[in-house]
Amino acid sequence: MTDPALATLLREAVPFSLPLRRQFRGATHREGLLIRGPSGWGEFSPFPDYSDAASARWLAAAVEASYGSWPDPLRTSVPVNAIIPAVPADDAAALTREAVLERGCTTIKVKVAEVGQTRLDDEARVAAVRDALDSVAGRGVGMIRLDANGAWTVDDAVRSLKRLSAYGLEYVEQPCASLAELEQVRRRTDVAVAADESIRWSDEVTDLRGRVDVAIMKVAPLGGVRRCLELVERVGIDVVVSGSLDSAVGLGAGLALAALLPERACGLGTGALLQADVISRPMVPAQGVLSVVRVAPDLDALLEARDRLPEGGAAAWRERLAAAWASGASDAVGHLVA
């Protein structure tokens, strides 16, 4: 080991594995590393399909949290949406009622365009969410957001949205893969369009005015709170802060960003998808909001999360951290650790 900063990060990194309440996008557990530094804790947990270069942004965000600083928040809590995975309609209705009655969330993001499912499955799920929202929150009170994760073609998106718009949609997130396709969907439907992957996977984020309606900002995949603030200025449109199925530590970074922006329901309610967390209980909304806090893991919960990793898992995650450090994170945030 010739890089003392990397050696420090590896020494202070604790691996974790958190079980999900139900399968989400093919996963049953959420894994990663928590990094302890003089500023607190940061989370490095890029998904398996992220390259070393893309993972470098996740590591930069983790180092910013643990060794750097965030601007002072402008408020002490932020509203959040609930999230409904691509589950059958009955389950979607039950999860919606739970989100409203137990957590006070009246903005619901619904996953659509799941591999192996049909437009009828999507419509049944969205209709069930709308019925449940109207029955427990009051007709016209709740808002529905869709997230297709770029899975539709333009024609598929237009056909689906013409049907799904009947249920009252705030916007659809990343209906197609490319920004050019999002622009086409925006022109051909009355549904507002949000860009997520088109921002996360771009090497150069530009002014998005007139191209899409909402920019989704995720702290970890974009390289940290301060880099997200730079991108907010660059895109020039409304922003919704969202999470990446983070532990409570990662959610703390998302809350730090959301507390600096105009108030809008944020996609930081994903703690409800976790069966266990690195704190005693997963961080879930109360009365529709989350408090803006910097999170430190609870020792017992962290040790349980560490021991839940399969054999070889900790070594594999340390290898990913080292590869991300060499692929750009060192250049971005190495001065913070040195």
C-alpha cells in the first residue's frame, strides 16, 4: 500500500449488508462500506453495475461526508415521497395505505416498466395506488410519480402515459434511456418529464430548460452535496433530491442537500424498504417528513450489518473502494484525506 490516504480509508471502512423487506430491482440485500472520518460517517455503496469510474463519484461523496463539510441547512426537515416497488396491485394498495396512515406520506412514487411485466400490470398498480390514496388521504390530495428507469421506448412511453395520466400524475421519471428520447416524450404527452439517469450517467450535465421539467439529484452517484449544488445551478430547472436505496448514513447526505433547496417532496423515504439498518431502526418519515440530521451508526446494528455479509464480501468491497479511488476519487477528494 503506497497511498497513505487510501490506506486510511480502508482502515476506517466498515462493510455492511442490510436485508430488504421485499425484493427490489432484483436485490434482496443492500451492501456497501461505511467510512468514518473526522467529520462523521460517509457511505460507499455503488450498485453492482457501476464501473470503477462511476463508483469514484460514490466514493467522493462518502469522503466529502466523512472528511469534508456541507453548507449549513436552510431548514430542519424535508418532505418525502413513499416508494412502491413493481409489486402486484393488492400489495401496492397496502403499501400506499401504510405510507399514508403510518408515515404521513401523500406523494407516492410508483415503479413501472419492470422486466417481465406488462402495461396492464403497470396500470393495475397505479390504479390501486390512486384508489388507496383517495380513500385514506382524501380525493385529490395525494400525488403520484412514476419511475420507469429508462426502460420504455418513446412509443411505449407515449402509449403507457396516455393511459396512466388518467390517474393524475405529477411527473414520470426517466421514461426512456436518453435525454433526446425524454424530450420526445415531453412533446408527445401532457405528462411532465423528470431526468434521472440522463443526469447521473452524463459526463457533462448542461442546461435542461425546455428539454425536461424536473432534474433528479442523487448525492452519492453524482459525487457529493457540493457537486450536486453546482449541477443545480447548471440545469436551471426544478430539482427533486432522491436517494439510492441508502442506509441511514447515506440518507443523511441526501437530507443535507434537500435542506439547501426549495421545498419539494424528496425521494428519501427508502428507509421503509429496509428490514434492518445501521441504526436501531430504519429511518422512515413521520408525518410525511424526515428531520435533517447527520447520522452515525449504532454499534450493535453496525456489527450485525457487518456480520451479515457473505464470506469474501468485505474483501470484495475493499477492492471496489481501492479501484474507485484509483479511477478518479483520489483526484477529486484526495486533499481532504491527506
